[in-house]
Amino acid sequence: MKTLMIHSDYLEYEAKQKTKMAEETEKLSGKMDECLTVFIAVERDDESDPEAVVKNVVDEIKKTAENLKVENIVIYPYAHLSSNLGSPDVAKKILKDVEEVLAPEYNVLRSPFGWYKAFKISCKGHPLSELSRQISAERKEDAEEKEKSKTTFYVVDKDFNLIEMNEESVKTVEDDGLKALLKHELGIKENKEDKKSKKKSESEPPHVTYIKEKEICDYEPSSDAGHFRWYPKGKLIRDLLSDYVYDLVVKYGAMPVETPVMYDLGNKAIKEHADKFGERQYRFRQSNKDLMLRFAACFGQFMMKKDMYLLPKHLPLKLYELSTYSFRYEQRGELVGLKRLRAFTMPDMHTVCMDMEQAKQAFEEQFWMGLKTGDDLKTPYSIIFRFTQDFYDEHKDWLYNIITEYRAKYGKDVVLEILPARKHYWIGKVDMAVVDSFGRPIENPTVQIDVESAKRFDITVNDGDKKINPIILHCSPTGSVERVLCGLLEGAYLNTLEDVPPMLPTWLAPIQVRVIPVSDKHQEYALSVAETLRANGIRADYDDREESIGKKIRNAGKDWSMYVVVIGDEEMENGNLNVTIRAKSSTKKPVKEVMTLDELISNIKSETEDCPVRPLPLPIKCSVQPIFR
């Protein structure tokens, strides 16, 4: 349920026209002065426990009325507060019950449900005069039980001591990445001094500035909030990252599939799985069906596995999908560029395992696969393992062997979260994150051990005369493609603080080489150099614009060109190239080297060896490249 409470001088309404779902009533108009007006939208989730919703909203209304010292309350149905409305019959019943429960203590006016109404309202205009609330169906005893089942976070030191983390002990953690993870998990806010130290220019994350400046992508104003338009350079980067994950998982033995983005909530298994994700879903009704847009590739892959005839010899069976797109209805105030958005591209692999030993082996393999993506992309991760107490107690030695190997390779500690009991579909998982320029984690790869979904979706393995519900691993080797790019761009900004020019890895850089002629007489030769580079699979363009050499060089830097080649008389005569190499330069001093065209090609091919390759989807001449921003 969503509510908007307004402390009002008055509320006046008049019912004008019935809808098909209108309640029968003689109260077609009404007015109340000096009141608390409560606009209410009853949602689908409220249908799970209407009594609890009524109790919770009444408690919230009473608390607000007491603070405002009002005795008059208006209950006003207002569907526009939500896109996830419940059924009309349940909504009418809940609204009537709210009125009945409030009536003994307050003067209550309830406007009729299902009518088009004209209304006038005057808001008091003080700090507490407008309050919005999300009311859940959670009962108080459930909330108390949840409080008892709070998890505990530890840092695992080199001797495998578990050091419990709280607001004080977090201060002793030296690793910035782990500290950022722990602050996020424990809900520790920045202190006033930290906030004061932030520059005004940092109010917008650097990656948001970069995606606009570099013509990568931008918000799409004609869509819902949190949806993006992708320009040619951005589409190229996303495709290259997608190619990278595809190659990685296929080499690992995963089989790519594709499934729909929309599912029928009339399917019991799908609804149960979707309901576990709470309210952050795109749901809608069409042709008498309740439908949803997927928030992960689980739904389609689970339905596919349900219909497969699986034998032990097929396992572990790995299916992979690049879910373009998955949708999550994140809160508007939480949307942050590519870090948190409502439509995203998620590399999603699910592995069917016969038993826990097979699942542990696959988990370990996929853990190292996730770490490899951080190495390849040069975005080092901080690690948090999450396990139920029972699983941790039983498999502690296995976990410590993984941590020992991880520490030997990376020299870093890990965070461990222990859950008193299972409250999700998984009993264990690992999350990996990079840290942004504000010191906050960007969640990337994950691996999860799911012990619930196979039974829910009736996924079975035929083992002789037995049918077994297997264990399923969920794995995203990189996290969403958009968050990968977010981490890369935030890292590029952090590098500038160390006097390193911002850049992407050469295999991801849209412009790998920019060729610049000194004058008109050098243009034909410069164009031939750019064409030769393109013929060798290198993304090159040629700046033929009527601008000074200095400005062309500066523009190449602004475009994050990895190599800049200037063609003058000497280059035409002796065939050597004067090349500025971005990866070797500092922000103040460019590094230049002389090399032949063949040497430049060889250097780039060596630098991008085993990486995906795609051509530059822009004209070779800069003068005819369109401007998107």
C-alpha cells in the first residue's frame, strides 16, 4: 500500500461519474475542515494479508494524527500513487475496514471508491504537512522475528579469526574496499566532516559526466526514469563486454539460450519466485492476465530446465543468457546513472548440480571466474561471502581453503556474513564489488547456491527410478554490463587523482587510434594510414576537420584515443610515425614514440590479444561523424 498524508485546512470532494468498479453509495459529496487527508492506493501485495495492512496503515495514521493533533481524518482512494494496484474488491474491503477501525476515535470521512471525483484541498504547508509512506503486509510479530534473525558481519583475518564488525570496529579496517562494503552492509552513514570534505563538483558521480561527455549514453527523457539511450560508442562498448562474457562462459562449458522478458503471474511457481523480490518489479494487467517484466533470467531458464529430461551424466549443466533487458523498479531517489537503473543487461548463468559436493565444486570454479573478470578488466574486487550458520558450520574447512588461496593470490582479507537461518532461496553466496569515487561499493559478480527453486519449478534429475530436485547455482561473472562500465569509468576518474589520464582498456576504447594530418598535403597519406589500421581490425579514424593541429590533438585526448598519430612531411618521407601513447602518458606530460605502421599494428594486436574485436561503427572521417550530445 502507498499513502500520501496531507495536513489540510480542508478537503472537499464531489463524485461525478461511476466506473465499472464503483461502490454503491449515497455519499457523493463531502467536506471536512482541519483534517488529515490520507490518499491511499491498495496494491497487489496487500492481498496476501489484508488484516495486517489495515492494522499497519491505521497505526501510521494514528501516529501522524497524534503528532499533528488532529481529530478529523479523510480516507481518499487514489490509484495514481501506484502502478501495481490490487483488485477492486480487496481494495474496497481494506478501505472500509480502515474507516471502521478509525471511527471510534476520530471523525472519519471516506470518499467513495471507483468514482471520478472533483476535489479541492488546502495544504497547511509546514514540514510535516506532506508525508508519503509505503505500508507493508508484514505483521509486528514478523518484524520482531526478523529483528531476532539479524545477520552478523565479520572480517576473516589471516589466522581465520572472525572479527565481528560494528560501527566502531569498522574504523580499524585498513582496506578501503572492505571498509566501503561493511559501511554499506551495516548502514553506517557518513559523518558531517566527511560530507563537508566533498567538493560541490562531486555531487554527480564522475561516470555520469563521462557517459554524456564521451557520447556513450544518456537518460532517455521520453521513457520511464532509469532507462537509457545508447549512442554508437556506448553500444560498441556494451557489445564488446557482452562478447567478452560470452567467450568466457562458453569456454567454461555453458550453453547460450534466450528466453522472454515477460511472464504470466498466473503460473504459481513464477508468482512465488517473483514475490520473493518484493515491490521492485514492473507488473501490469493485460487481457485479464497479471504479467511482469523479468528482473533476472531465472524465470525462463527455470521453465526450460523443467521441460528438459535431465540425467546425472548431463550435470553439472550450465545454461547462459545475456538478459537484454532485465527490469527492476528501483525507487526514483535511488537511481544513480549506470550504478542503479531500471533496465539493464545481465549476463546470467544457471548451473544444475546433482548434489552439494558438485555444487561446491562449481561454486569454487565460478568464484575464480568472477575474480578473473576483475583481473581482465583491471577493476579489482572486494569480497563478501554470505552463508547460513548451518552451512558455514558444515562446510567451514572448504570455505577456508578458498579464502587461503584467495589471500595467497591477492593479499586481501574478506568479509563474512553469517545468517542465523535461511531466509532467501540461497544458503550461500559470494558478492564482489568495486568501489566508486565516493567510496561506495558497486556490486558486480555473484555466485549463489539455490536450494529452493528446483522444487518450486519442478526441475528434476532422473536418477534410475528416482527423481531428484537438484541444486542450482546462479552466477553472473561480471554483474550487469552497465555496472561494469560504471566501475570502469569511476576507476578512470580515480586514476586522474594519481596523475593518470582517464581511459578505458584498449580493447574497449571506441577510438583506438586517431590519425591527424598536419596540413592539406598530408591528408591523403593520413587517410591511407587510417584505412590500413581499419583493414587490420583496429578502430581508427582520421581528423580532417578544419581546425588547428593543437585543437585536433586536444580533441583526440578528450575522445580518450589510446594512440594519436600525427602525419607531417617527415612521416611521409621516411614512413615512421610520431605516436602519442595514452597508457604511458601522465595528465601533464604526453609520452611519444616513433614507430612504423607495422609496429603500431603489432603493438595494438599484442595489447588486445584474446580480447573481443568489433569495428568502429562511425565514419572514418571525423568531419562527417554526427554529434549525439
